Amino acid sequence: MKYSAMLIAAMCLFFFSACSDNGAKAEELFETAQFEELQKNGEHALQLYTDIIARYPESKFAQKAKVRMAALGK
């Protein structure tokens, strides 16, 4: 019984740490895309926004990426 509880706890910790890591990666990509916009590199920014939406569709950054893409006319 103790082994099962420990296994379940370890799986939960792994799952939640993986989720937060995805959020950090999505945020990092979003910040890079914003930087690309500031550098007048719209094509690269659009590619990064597209990547965010494809890789992290459930993140808040996917919604932000859609807004930025619309502002860029895509």
C-alpha cells in the first residue's frame, strides 16, 4: 500500500512539474517573438507565435500569440 501511494505521489509530482515547464517554455517563446517584433522581424515572430499555438495550445500564451498574429495581419 505504501509503495502504491508513493508511486502515485511521484507520478503527480512529475505531471505537475512537466505542466509548469511547458508554461515556462511557452512564455520564453512568446517573449522571443515579442523581441523579434521589436527588431522588425515580423516573419520570425509569426513563426514563433505559430509554434506556440501548435506546441502549447492550452497555455495562456497561445491565446496571446493569436492576438499578436491578428495584430500583425495573419
